[in-house]
Amino acid sequence: MESTRSKLIHVLSINDGNFISGQEISDLLQISRSAIWKHMKELEKDGYVIEAKRNKGYRIIKSPSKVSENTVQWGLETNWLGKSILHKETINSTQLLAHQLAMDNAPHGTVVIADEQTAGKGRLQREWYSKKNKGIWMSIILRPTILPYLAPQLTLLTATVLADVMKKELELDPKIKWPNDIILHDRKVSGILTEMQAEQDQIQYIVIGIGMNVNHDDGEIPDDIQSKATSLMIESGKEWDITKLIQRIFVAFEKSYAEYINHGFSIIKKRWESYGYRLGEKVQLKTFQSVQDAILTGIAEDGALLAKYDDGVIHKIYSGEIDWFGIRH
Ligand code: BT5
């Protein structure tokens, strides 16, 4: 259920800087005047500047730029995504906490966000660097009613959402490198880690981890990934408001998810292919079975990568990766 705090934030944000009386808030939220006061004090701790006037009520004069449950929910126009948020300054990995919450019945759309991860995870036990206050490090809990074998489609959906936000709202030119990397100018800016708890024919929950480098400058990218990683700031020359970016991602995700649930994967597939990195080109493809040259021809209806090997046959690839060194100039 939506918390009183998030309802209060909603009421204040739609009044956008205008006074709203204590009585009105009390009627809308069914809470006492003293409870309102306490909530206002909590918002002030988060960095909100609130004006309280005896005959007029309350208004917000300044919202903080730091990420918190409250700031992300401030003016957030979603129906279910991010209605419940857990924000931590420091955490080992948002994935781990998200799994715990999901096992404790956290609802669909719950999100864990951190300013910093000390043990951020990539796929296959790889490490994900998550520098404090420099990027988006978050995990979304979903409870989709799809068959478990279709879960990879959600990774591809998430990738198209991130690419859409970068293209349509930030005016960048992203590509998606199968299965889960968002690329700007041949360098990785964002990665996705999808983990699932399921029985044979039913998903209990999925945790989608999103890592995005936002405000790193050149010197802040760790040495060992210097040549293959970048940030939105490095690419655009601009600093970005991380809270607003998270909100944009939530809104775009919710829209795309509804399309997917109502109409299936084909719209997402087309969109994904429009961003596909090196589609139609020869790359080196590593799978558990082999390392071979292949031409990437697109993705299949179930989300698998379609790769044409030298034997001319198109193979469906479910797990593997495109070798960076096979494709970099
Ligand atoms: C991924 O793995 O790209 C998935 C990354 C998911 C991170 C999010 S952050 C929130 C949530 N909580 C977590 O603990 N994880 C998720 P993979 O495709 O395996 O790529 C990992 C590789 O990317 C590493 O081996 C490095 O080479 C490179 N890498 C590590 N940190 C990076 C960064 N910040 N930016 C770009 N590349 C990075």
C-alpha cells in the first residue's frame, strides 16, 4: 500500500510551490495536523525547504537534488513502479537486498536504490563499479505473469527503455550490444543484470538490476575499464540530475512494460533491433560452446540472439557475448 509519506509528497508536488492548508492535507490523507507536522520535519531532514504559515498552510520552496525515497517519489508519474522505494547511501549490492525483499513478499514495482555499491555485481560473478553519487545503481522487483523461459525478454525490454530515455530525452545516440549493454560511442555506459526465482512454469519474482554511469568525468572511470566504459557526462559534456533520470526511466519502463504485457514482445523486438549494435556485421561471438565469427542478424521472438555462422546457418544464441576485441577498431 502506498505510504502516507508518498501520498503527502504527491499532494505537495501537484501543488507545486503553492500553499496548501493543513486542514486540506489532513482531509485528503486522513491524518492529524500533528502527524503532518512530523512528516514535514522528516522531509526537511532530506533537504526540502518547507515554508509553514499560520493561515495559509505549507508549501515547498526548494527540493533537494540528492536521491532519496522522497525525492524520487516527488512528482513521479507512475502507477506501480517506484511506489515503494528503499534507498541506501551505501550497500553491498542492491540485487541482494532486492532478493531479500522479494522473498519477504515485496510488491511488484518495488525498487532498491543506492548512492554507492561496495560489491556491485555484473553477470557471471563479474564486478560492477558503482562510484558514490556518480550513477544509477538500482534493482527493480517484478512479478510478471509470463513463463520463465521468456524472462530474457525483460532484459531486452529494459535495454530498450534505457536507450529510449537516452535518445529521446537526453538526445544521445545509444546502441544496445546484445544482451545487456548500452553503448555510447563504442563504450559501455550501462549494464543490466536480470535474476529470477522461478519454478518450472511460474515466475515467483524477477530482479532487474540497472547500472548506469551518469556523472563520472574521465578520471573517475576505473583504469581497468577506461578503454571500454563511459558516462553520460563524458558523452554529453553535461551533468545530469540523477533523481530526474530515475523518474524518467520509471515512467518509460512502465509504459513499455504495459505494451509488452498487453501486446507481446514484437514491438519491443523491433525497437531493440533499431538500436542493435553491429547488427548485420561480422563479430566474434563467444558462447559456452565456442568462439566463432558470426554475423548478427537480429533477435528472435523469444529474445534469443540470431547469429549466422560461417556455415551459413542461423543459430539462436541464449547465452554468450560479443567479444569487444573482435569488434573494436
Ligand atoms: C552487467 O554485467 O553489465 C550488469 C551490470 C548490472 C549492475 C547493476 S547496478 C544495480 C544492480 N546491483 C548490482 O549489484 N548489479 C546491478 P556484465 O555484462 O557482466 O558486465 C560486467 C563488466 O562490465 C565488468 O567485467 C567490467 O568489464 C565492466 N564494468 C564494470 N563496471 C562498469 C561500469 N561501471 N561501467 C561500465 N563497465 C563496467
